[in-house]
Amino acid sequence: MGGENYEMVEALVDTGATTTVVPGSTLRRLGIAPTKRETFEYAGGQRVELDMAEARARVADRETTTWVIFGEDDTALLGAYTLEGTFLAVDPYGQRLVPVHGLLK
């Protein structure tokens, strides 16, 4: 995760999460500052406003610019928006990420 520099972040893949969550301390260390706040809803229905920024993400040797949420220091999730940007999908049987083609339907 980063801009000019990268830092390895171990994240849980969560296709139910719209946006990738990275510890805020990691993003700040990389020189990434929040550029906007958006409202998100947890599975239990609670809504919260969270800081966001654009960052470069590298997942399985693929890169994309993506939106990231400034999360708590113990929280890292790889969300659907980033997965789609890297053209990767979840293989639930193999428990891995696999390349996919883009759709223009």
C-alpha cells in the first residue's frame, strides 16, 4: 500500500466490504493524508463517518489506484473496489485470489 513507497499489509479479503481498510498509522507513515470523509455501514447496521484517501495498492503482483479507509491499527481489509481494480476475484475453494477478465456487458 502506498504512493511512491510501499509497505506490506496483511489484510483479510472481505468481498462484502466496499472499500479497503488500512491502519491509519500505516497510511500516515507513507505520507498519505485523508482527502474526504464518507459514511459507511457495519453489518449490524451502525453507520459511521470515516476518513478516506486515494492510494496505490499492489495485490498479487497487480497494481491499481484505489480508495482506502483510515482504519484502526489492528484492522486491515481488502475490499471489493480494490479487488475489481486489480482484476482479481476470490476462489473460495482454493482460498486464493485468481485473475479475472473485465466485463463490458
